[in-house]
Amino acid sequence: MLAKLKEKIKSYENDIITASVIILVGLISFGLGRLSVLLGKKEPIRIETAPAAVSEVGAPTFGAPTSDKYVASQQGAKYHFPWCPGAQSIKEENKIWFSSKEEAEKAGYKPAANCKGL
């Protein structure tokens, strides 16, 4: 029985190879088509730049006099720019204003680590 099957396969060998190639090409094409649909649905990357929050001309002072550029707390040991998170958490009645870094350092204050640019 096995010998008969081998003979039939040999007689149709070219047809079997052709059919196998057609089926494989079809499956590969289908797979590539599905893959291109899955990969093609990605959202494009958008880079958005926000306008500068602080400009050199008009830096926010949060109610401070315009000549004062640095703020510290009466109980603290660090000085900040007025727009830094540490400065915003200081109560108004506890704020001390300085017009220069040197003035703040003379008073015994050190620059705050979380305030960039100091």
C-alpha cells in the first residue's frame, strides 16, 4: 500500500510542487497584507512646542516689586526665583525679597536646588 502511494505521488510530483508553491505564495501574501494593515494604523508623531512660560522681558513676579528678583522665606535657608515651585509655596507674609544673588547670599541664604538657573 505504501509503495502504491509513492508511485501516485511520483506521477503527480510536478503538480504537487506547483500547488504547494501557489498555496505558500498565497499564505505569505495574506500574512504580509495583514502585517501592513496592523503597522499602518500607527498615529504619526507630533512634536508641539509650547510658548516660553517666562520671557526675559517680562518675568512673572507674583505681586512682588519689579526690582526684586529673588525670594526667600523668613524661616528657610534657600532663595528662589519667584516662579519656582519652592517660592510659590511660601506664604506672602513670610517672603523676603532680594534684588540680587549676592544680596541673598550675604543674608545667609543658599540657592534652591529645585530652581533651575540659580
